[in-house]
Amino acid sequence: MDLILFCPAMPPSQPTTTQRLSALYSDHHGWLFAWLRKKIGCPHDAADLVQDTFTRIMSSRDALLNMQEPRAYLTTTAKRLLINQARRRAIEEVYLAGLLALGEDYAPSAEQVAAAVEALEQISLVLEGLAQKPRDAFLMRYLDGMTHAEIADSLKVSTKMVQKYLVQALVHCHAALGVQVGRRA
């Protein structure tokens, strides 16, 4: 007598993350490249941004699994990367202009410039969402080294208000970084 094993029907297997990413890449790479090339004008920058976009998506598996509208998701991701690039360029330009003002005696290495720009970019991200005067007070105090009186004069407020602005900025920074304020372990 032959033995027949009964196995319930297996559900069709779900594509792996790698397969999903591969399909997303092959289905939309050309379209995204053409869209970015038209938007920014440079094929080399567009190609770099396409790679950055897919790298960003690859690092977020949840996004890949829950993606309903791939082109909308790709354009949103690419636009955010463009905004980040523009912010970084603006920060770098201001920093380099500041270095030029110091004269030729101070010439940091390319690595030092990159590290400083990275730190300034992180500060910029943390200060996002903070009101203008507290942000200005924070930058004047901690980047420019100005005293409370100098900041008050510049912002046309009292030194007491400068102190409040600085506390507000520091609390905002702690919240942005996920640090609990006022609690000790």
C-alpha cells in the first residue's frame, strides 16, 4: 500500500525584502532618474540622488514592506534628500565664508571642514522648530561666544529675556535629542 502524505496547501510565499527592493529598483529606477534629471538638470547629481534614495529606502525595511504608492514614496524621499543637500550646502557656504574671514593663517584640513559642517548640520536639525529669537540667542551664545549682555543688545531684549531664550533653546535641544530634563538617575 502506498502512503500518501497529506499536507495542507501552503500559502504563496511572500517576496523577501531583497526581492521587493530589487523589484522596486528595476521598476522605478529609470523613471526616478529621468524625474530627478529634469528637476536638477545634472545627470551625475541625479544618478547620485537616485542611489541615495534607494539606499534610504533600503535602510527602512518597514517603509519597503508597507509601501502602497512607490512613485509617490520615491519622490517624497528624493525631495527630502534634496532639501537636506540644500541645507548642508548653505551651512557649508556660511562656514567656508567664516573661514575666509579668518584669513590664510587658519586653514583647516578637508576632514576638519567636513566634521565641522556635519556638526553644524546636526545643530541646525536639532534647532528646527524653535522660534527665531531663542534660536538666535542660542547660536550667538554657543557658536559666537557672545555674552548675555551682547546678545540682549543685538536682539533688543533684556538680559533676563536672553536667559529665558537660552533655557527655552536648551530644553528644545534636550527634547529633540530625547533627553529627559530635570530627572536624575
